[in-house]
Amino acid sequence: MSQINLEVVTKHCCLLGESPVWDDNQKRILWVDILTGEIHYYYPDRTEHKSFKLDQMVGAIAIRESGGLVAALKSEFVIINLNKEKIELISKVETFLSDNRFNDGKCDPAGRFWAGTMSISNKRYAGSLYSLEKDFSVNTKIIGVSCSNGMAWSPDYKTLYYIDTPTQNVVAYNYDIRSGSITDSRIVVSIPREEGYPDGMTIDTEGMLWVALWGGWKVIRYNPGNGKPLHQINLPVSQVTSCIFGGDKMEDLYITTAKTGLLKNDLIAQPLAGSLFILKKSGFMGIKSFEYKG
Ligand code: CA
């Protein structure tokens, strides 16, 4: 596969672009700028870009089945009506941990919304992974997380893959779709430091993992069955944060990036840092983003 189909989606550059979500009903791609508290959305068919600015950071978003979005803001779960620009609080978490904020999040195949936290000052093991249930209750799934990041569920819904960035690993858990319980963690992919820091992640219909590599200038497709890299997408920017498949045939790979933390010289060398990229007709197909059923 060549990379001639890699393009920038819009001219907008995020400070910390993250949480790309394909909304198949409205045929649009959504993503956030965590640090500026912005939700961006783009309709590829009519090349229209819109955004909504919140009054706080936004770690992750997902589509809500009954309309609108569910989101993990700095330390709270909310429902968002994008058209009316209205926000409704569901639940606060970690209110006693002011240094923490939500980071990556995603819906599971049963319609729960999972999101994890991290310490803003990068304290180790200060974060946790939570699930927002359909009845709006919140469960703690993993504690002692340093930087909660990529999540993906296997096509048979029996495995959760998860990334706590500083571990350099993708870990698999046995996942029970009915209860949402996760058990028996084991490392399935170990990523050498020189490749970058594993950040956001998605999965394709073959069950292979696509891991964005912060500081790594690329996304790598891994086989979780043997931990081996299969394929690599190179980007013209170093801080690659996450990716998701979308488009009419679920074969376009959208990739978010960041410019935060880059020095002046880096920014000159990487004028597209913070852009949303698209790899059209990637040659692979993704699984549609799950929706929140609460
Ligand atoms: Ca991330």
C-alpha cells in the first residue's frame, strides 16, 4: 500500500487533537482538542467544518445512540447536545484529585462509555479507568494507571485491548460484554521506546490493532496474536495521538495529531502538527464506532 492518499482534512491545527469518532449516521468525523476544550466535527461529503468550545478540557467523546454525544470532560461525565450547544452533567469523578484529568475514552460493544484519567503533572499510577454504565452509574475498572490511553474491543467482543502509555505495552483482558467485567490481563504487544509512546488505538475487521505513536511520526498496525508489527503509516508530524476508521466503506483511516510540547524549531519543521489527517482507501476496514446507550 502506498501513502499517496494521506491528506489533511482541514486547515485547523489542534494543540492536542484526540478522540476521533466516526459518526456513521450523520457521516461525519468528530475529534477533540483536549487542552482548548473544543469539539470539532467535519462532514467530508460537504467539506464543512464546525466546532464547539467548552469551558473546560475535554478528554474524550462518543456518539450517544439517542442523539448527541457523551463526553469525559476534565473530571466529569456529561451529555452534550451539539446542535443546541447544551451540556448536562451526569457524574463527577475524582473530585478529590484536582491534578487529574480525563484522557482517552470510547464506547464498548454493549454501549457503556469507558474513559480513563491521568495526572496533569505526570505523577505515576495516579489515574484510573472507569466505565459509565447505561444507567449513569460509574464503575472503576482499573486503578494505578499512569496515562490511560488507547482502547479497542476485538471483533468477537471477547477481548479488551488497553494502553497505559508509559508501560510501552498493549495489554489484553478477557472482556464480558454482559457485565463489562475485565479479567486476566496479559501483554500482547510491547513497543520499543525508539518507535514512540503508544497512545490512541483502533482495531480493524481482521482484529489487528492500529496504534498511534506519540513522538513516533507514525501509526503501526500490530497483530495482537504474536505482537508483531504488520504495517506502518508514516506522518509528517511527530506527535501522533489516535486513529479511527470511517467513511462510507469504513476504509478511510482518520489520524489525530498534536503540537503541544513541540519546541519552536519543531513547529517550523512540522507546520501540519495538530492536524487531522485522513488516509483514504487504506486497504483495510474498521469496525463502526460503538455508541453510548445510556
Ligand atoms: Ca491519547
